[in-house]
Amino acid sequence: MKFWGIFPKVALLSSIYAVLAFYLDERLGVSFLAFPVLGFLMVFLGLSLWFLCYLQVSRAYSKGKLLTEGCYSRVRHPIYSIWGFLVIPGFSLLFGGFMLLLPLVYWAGVLGFIGEEEKALEEMFGDGWREYAERTPRFVPRP
């Protein structure tokens, strides 16, 4: 598996839906439930957290190590979580309308493809990955 994992597939699926949503909003004259200030804050916070996680995982990846510390100590896929709970919903709130369904499309893509990435990680890191996966939740930290 390459560094970007399943991101290209999920991004393609989400982008196709976003274009369709913009088209439908324009075509049908739909504009409801937009909260641009909240959306902007969520996107800003999400991109800031994403950057921190990205720095951590890119360093570990370049060394061929399984990252289980920092952002990755609470969930196995913090970048997907950040995009799914902050960035994508925030982007949806910026525009409202049919864009409000974008987080559902994003999560459908992530859940549909995540098995590929986890299988590749298991092949790459073996028992280290299996132990980490057993004690660390996928997307939502335990209380």
C-alpha cells in the first residue's frame, strides 16, 4: 500500500458527489441549512489537526515504522476521523443544501475501503499491527 492509502478512492467518490451536490443545488435553487461561520471553524480546526497527524505519520512512514504514538495512540486512523468529523462536515456546513449529505458519502467510502488499507498494514507490520489494532479503536477514541 502506498503512503496515501485509500485516500485517493475516498476523495474521488466524495468529489463526484460534491460536484453533483453543487449541480443539484444550482439547478434546483436549493440553499438551506448553511452555517458558514461554524463550517469555517470546523474546517480550520480539522486542517490544523490533520497537519499535525500528517507530520507524525509521514516521519514514521519514511522510516518504515508503525506509528502507535501521538495522534495514532487514540485511534488507528486519526486522519480519516479528522476529515470525517471536522473537515468534511465543516465544508458541508459552509454551503448547506445537498452538500449536507457529503459526510455520509465520505464515511461510506472510508468504511467500504478501509479493509484494504488495514490488510496492507497487517501484511507490512504483522503482529505489531495486530496488537495495535486489537487495543486501538478505528475511528472514535474510547472514553
